[in-house]
Amino acid sequence: MHWLQFENLQLLGAGLLSGFLGGYLGVGGGIVFVPLLTAWFALHVAQLVVAASDGSLGSSSVDGVLWVIANSLFLTLISALSGSWKQYRMGNFHLREVLLVGIPGGLSGLLTSALIARPGMYDRRSFALFFSLLMVPLLWRVLRSGGSDGAKEDAGRVAARPLWLSGLASGVVSALSGLGGGVVVVPVLSGILKISLSKTASISLGSIVLMSVFHSLWYALAFPSASLQGGWGMLYPPVLLPLVVGILLAAPWGVQLHQSSPRWAIKLCMLLVFSLAILQLNFRLLE
């Protein structure tokens, strides 16, 4: 009992950290949720999985990867929703851009989720490799990017096509990595389309809400024959609840601090968080 209470406190602390970073970086927090849940499910999933009758969704076939992705995307939804509400109250919400990025991203992500749920399509090693190959060039872009935050004052000047193309790509990445899509949206909008960091973060959080809703419904409702004990489909409330509490408390503070932070501080934070996530997935530092 004491161990469970201590574990819940640890999860609450992780929720505070991930919620803050998700709001601060505009990536929804998935960059923290993925390595955290990878470590947690590696320790617990063998005791919790109730496999389908043919064993197709048992822990041995997917090594817990789909459980990590499903729960990470749900947490990303909560973090992005909290952050987007804060952005709206601050007058920094851009509905047109959110819809142009989020709806295509949600549809492409849903299709990708359906494909990787098939037996033998995805395992932990390919998951870690994909994640790392995605993160390294993004880290390089963060290092090379320069200039001020106000590169483009009005995101509405951006044509619709690059927005929905970035949404399609981010939906696929979101489904394959559990990151929520912000790791694609933020570098594309800020680094390529030259939209200011503050507006990029707002658009990213809003689009993540739409993408993650599609994913969360899929993982909660599309797997009636395989679940965790006490779970909803592939979602597991006992691990989600303390994380959600921390996220709701911390995400608005991350959004608020972003508005007053210098560009170099945001870039440094992004570099540190992305690097630690890569190390955790490849070397299992938390297991």
C-alpha cells in the first residue's frame, strides 16, 4: 500500500513536469510521456495484460508499445487541451490554423493507428529507432535556427496547403511515436514557415487536441477483446489519473512562462528534453 502511494506521488510529479514542459514547448508533453510510460509498462504490463483469445494483442507481441502510444496520446490530449484553454484566455488562439493542421492530422493519425495495431506491424526496437531518427534532425534544426520570435506576426498569412500538409505528416508521426504531433508542427511552422514561436506553440497545442481526440477514441473503443485489468480498451486509468492531475495543474503555467521566455531558453529546454527522451528509449535509463 505504501509502495502504491509512493508510486502515485511519483506519477503526480511526472505529470507536473510533463504538463509544464508540454505547455512551455508547445508539444503537448508527449516528449516526456513516451519515455515515462515506456519505463512504467516495461515494469508492469506483463502482470496487467488481458490478451485477446488468439494472443494477438498480448504483451509479448507488441512489447507494450501500443499501450505506451495509447496512454501517451490520451495524456497529450489533456495537456494540449489545458494549454489551449490558457492560450485562448490570453488571446493567442488561432482557430483557422488549428483546424487546417488538426483535422488532416487526426485523420492520417487514425489510419496509421489502425495499420500498426495489426499483429507483427510494430515492436519496441522499431519504435525506439523511429523515435530517435525523428528526433535527431529536429534537434539539429533547433540548434541551427536563429532569429527573433516575431518572424511572422500573422499566422493567417500562411497558405492553407503547407498547414494541412504539416498536419498530415504530424498525424502519422503522432500515431507512430505517441508524441501528439507537436514535434513536427513546431519545427515546420517555426523553422520552415517562419511563424513566431508564441503563435506556433498555440497552433501546435490546438491541433494536438484534435489529433489526440481521434487517437484516444480509437484506443479506448476499438479493442474490446484486449485490455489491461481495470482499463478502458488500451487506456489504463490507474496510471493516467495521477498524471492527469499534475498536467492540469502545471500546463497553464508552462504556457504563461513561454510568453515571457527568451528564444534561447526555449531552444535549450527543447534540446535537453529531446535528448533525454532519446537516451531513455534506447538505453532504458528509467528501468
